[in-house]
Amino acid sequence: MSKDLTAYKGVWVFAEQRQGEIMPVAIELLGEGRKLADEIGTELCAVLLGDKVDGLAKELATYGVDKVYLADAQLLETFTTDGYAKVFTDMINEYKPEVVLVGATHIGRDLAPRV
């Protein structure tokens, strides 16, 4: 049984933040994600997880993203593998991006394989 892949649209970038600051790798990935999204004719989205990070969502908008997916909860204040992987996976299953970019940081290398 094959999956219907036509439902999958958009390029997502995991906007890694630590202590209320967007990590430089996320900004770099947004630039590459923009090129890719334009090339395949889809939207560029940032995914932001954390606690009280809505101000960062506004900052991400300045980097050319079309949409920011935000999960803002006290339980996401500090990165935990299980917590972030569950929230990120649920978002992917619900909104169905066709491409997901995650930086090769310690957090990214921990998170991406679990997602």
C-alpha cells in the first residue's frame, strides 16, 4: 500500500533556539530553505518550540519565512529529546511538510533521527 504524497507540501526548517535566541544554524537553513522552496514552488515555514518564545516567531518572519509553526509551552522551555520529538512529529503528521531541514547541532543530531 503506497502513501499519497500529494498531501505533503512546504519546506520546514527547525528553528533551534536556546535561552531565547535563534541559533545561527537555523538562520543559515532558512536561507537554503528559501532557495529550495522557491525552486519547487512551495512555502517556507519555520518550526519553533520553546516557552515564551512568541517574540522569536516575529523575528523569524524577518528571515523570509511564509509561516511560523509555534509550540509554546512551559514543558518545552528546555530541550528534551522525548518532548521535542513528540511535539515535532505530531506537527509533521498534522501539517505534512514535504521537506524538513534540521541543523547538525547537538540538539539537531539528537532530534532529527527520532522524528
